[in-house]
Amino acid sequence: MPREILAKSILNKHKKRDSWFLDDYSINPYMGCSVNCLYCYIRGSKYGVDMRVAVKTNAPEVLEKQLARRA
């Protein structure tokens, strides 16, 4: 069962445009991963690897506020 958390932000701006998807932003309503791949990019980040997936329960409201600020 995933744990529930409150998000501070949902919309993430990339430093440079993604060459595969050609996007400038990403949205992630979850945090963590249960796969724990050895080659995962998150291992070297300040967040580390968390085996429990967390659902950002307030994601729709936070996204709506972030989009309104950018409009």
C-alpha cells in the first residue's frame, strides 16, 4: 500500500528541453519507486532510493495553482 504525502509542487521545469519527448516540463504525482534498479539516476541524487511509493494526494490542487501562476 503506498503512503500518502502532501506535495509542495507537481510541475517540474527541465533545465533543457528533453530530446526524446521534446518537452520542457514534467509532472510526477508519485514519489519513490519499488523497482530499485542498479542503474537508476536517482541513486546519485540527494533524495536517495526509497522503496516505498508515495502518492501526492493534493497533486490536482497544486498543479492547478502552478499552472495559474504561469498563465
